[in-house]
Amino acid sequence: MGDSKRRPLAGRRSVLLGMAGLASAALTACADRGGTTQPSTSSTSPPAPMSHRTGPAVPPPSIATRSSEQAAAALAPTVPPKSIPDKQQIVAEFAGRQPKEWGLHVTGVVNNSRSHHVALTFDACGGPGGTGCDHALLNTLRRHKVPATLFVNSRWLHANPSLSAELALDPLFELANHGTAHLPLSVNGRAAYGIHGTATVAAAYDELMGNQAILQEISGQVPQFFRPGTAFYDDVAVEVTRRLGMLPVNFTVNGDGGATFSAATVAAEVGRVAPGDIVISHFNRPAAGTAGGYARALPQLLDQGVTFTRLGDILSP
């Protein structure tokens, strides 16, 4: 089921994909950077212990532990602008703004919902070693008719153009924006997991909108949701995201620990979901335990009456 056997995309879409791939080829995909500096968390909570170096490995605290103002801001819908501001407008609007928060739980980021359903989200990060597709996982979702939101980075789209088009046509899934170069979303270059974030408001705009254009070309629809590489934001970058008509999303349950968990651990983590949870996992690492874990967990959850949904069906950007 390799992508090379599917009909390739043509025209402007291929040009966009090619440009994105060239711009981001030097970055790794959800990869262990081997550093020793641990990422800091939001200024509103103490640092959480990190047991992995491959993306967010410890689920953030419940949204209930945050201030009522933060919780309300996170779950409030983004008001779609009458027209999307261009880069110059965004740079002018946010000039001089200094971030006060940094982490997974930042004011304005959605980590859960008020829905009675569970939202499964899967990232595809691209980059060296990260451009695969976990077809076993996707087949499990299809077999059980479990919908999901797929956060896709431009590097993965570049490596899998026709597979991306196929997924965009599958009504079980929706495509969401996972950034252009898979960077933490920042306005001052702050790093997470040893990866430096976007350094300016202009760079944050490029990280958001470069991949947005590619996804819109592939799917024919404007993606509604964004999650950055490493899932780290600062609060100013979150406001930029919302200003550009996207809802910044993270998670309450870490399903596969950045595609490092064993199948048994994935099954245990996913098996603890509750209504309103948003789960993060990955579908670009076929050798990981993700597919095996979901194959174990989903039948049991469905038997228990747990229902699943896409983000677009429960959240309003």
C-alpha cells in the first residue's frame, strides 16, 4: 500500500508540496534529539517530569486544574475573521508582544471538549525516518468505523502526496495543520525537546500558513485546527493562530508517547479515555506499538459504549 502505487498529484499542488519539502528537509520528525535540556512548561504550573525525548510523553494536567479564565478561553470558539490577515498585517498587529506562557497548557489552547465523545487525533510529522504511514492503524480505524483527525506536517505531505489526497477524500478522517517545518510555535525562538521554535511573529505566520495553503490545495477545504511540532506554544503564538482562523489544539491523553510506547502501554493509555478527552498519537511510525495498542483498545472501548468523533464535529474554530 505504498504511496508510489497511487496516482500522484499534479500542477500547483505538486509545486506547493515540493517547496515545503525543500524548506524543511533538515528537520527530524518527532525524533530523539539526544539533548539534556528539558522543556519548560507554562508559567502557570510547575514543570512536569519527562520520561521520553520524542515529543510530549507526559499527559498535561486536566484542564480543570487551570484557572477558570484559562479554561473558558481554551474552550471558547474562535471567531472566524471576515478575511484572513496577511503576513504584514499579522506582524504589525503583534509587534512588541512578549509571551508570558510556554508549554502544552497555554491560555487559548484546547485540550479537551465538553462533548460526550472522545476525539482521536494522530500526527504525521515527516522528516528523516518520519515519513512512513501506519496502514495497520488506519485499517483498524476503518474496520471499526472510528473517525479521527489527522494532523499532518508539510514534510509528510511532500513525501506522500497521493496518499494525502486519498486521506482527504475519506469521510472517516479530517486533515488538520501540523505546521510547515514541525517547529514549536513561538514568537521568540524558545525551544522544546532541543528544537528551537519559530523566532519571530513572521516566522510563526510562515509555520502556520505555509502548510495551511498545501492542505487547502489537497483537500479543497480550509483546515480548522492546528497543533505545532512538539505540541509546545507560547500564548502570543496561540493568539496568532486564532487570528488566522485556526483553533490551537493539544490533548488530555497521550496515547503513544511520541510513538515510543509498546502496544501494551498504548492499549492501557487509550483504554482509560473518558468523554471529552482528546487523544494524541501518531500514524507515521508503522514500526511503533501504536497500531497494536489501538487494535486491542478500540474493541473494548466500543463494547463499553465509548463513542468517537472528529474535532470538526465537536469544536467550532
